Amino acid sequence: MIFSYPKDNLPDDARTAIPVPLFKMVLEQKQNVETIYGFLLSIADPSDPEKQPNYTYYSTAFQELIDIYGRLNVDEMIANNRGAELLNDAVVQELSEKGKCNPEQSG
């Protein structure tokens, strides 16, 4: 998880600055997520669930991640000197939670 520093150990500005490099790495994964999703779609046969029992889970998970990345508006926020606000954005929290998904937990 991107945010794991206790709020009472560091001032807010230091606590925000520490995960910035990690957050940048997460943002840089958008293209990889899109590429992997495209690959999944190109090789999958959703009509044969016996061959690929987790197809629906992974397809849904990748599409949700791509949608979350799309809602971040990273370029716009950085262009307006509001990049630090991304760290507190509810969409970032959602991205962090979706990144922890496990097919064993899917319904």
C-alpha cells in the first residue's frame, strides 16, 4: 500500500514526500496494465470457462484498473502544480485497493 506511514510520526509534508517515488512507479504501470489486458483479450476464449476459469475475474480486474488510471487526470494535475493532491485523491485509494485483488476472493 502506498500509504503506510503513521500520521503521528512525521509532519504531513514529509509524510507526503516519502511515497512520491513509489507513487510515480505505480502511475508508470498504466501502459503495462493496458498491454497485459490487450494480451489477455487476444488469447482468451471466454466461451470456454473450463480452459480459463479466471478469465472473467482478470478481465474485469484489468478493465477496472484501466478505468481508475483514466480517472486520475495525472497530467492535468501536474500541469496545474497540483501533483501532491494526487496522493490524497480518493481515486488513488481506489487504485491501491484494486491492486491488492486476488482471484481466490472473487465471487
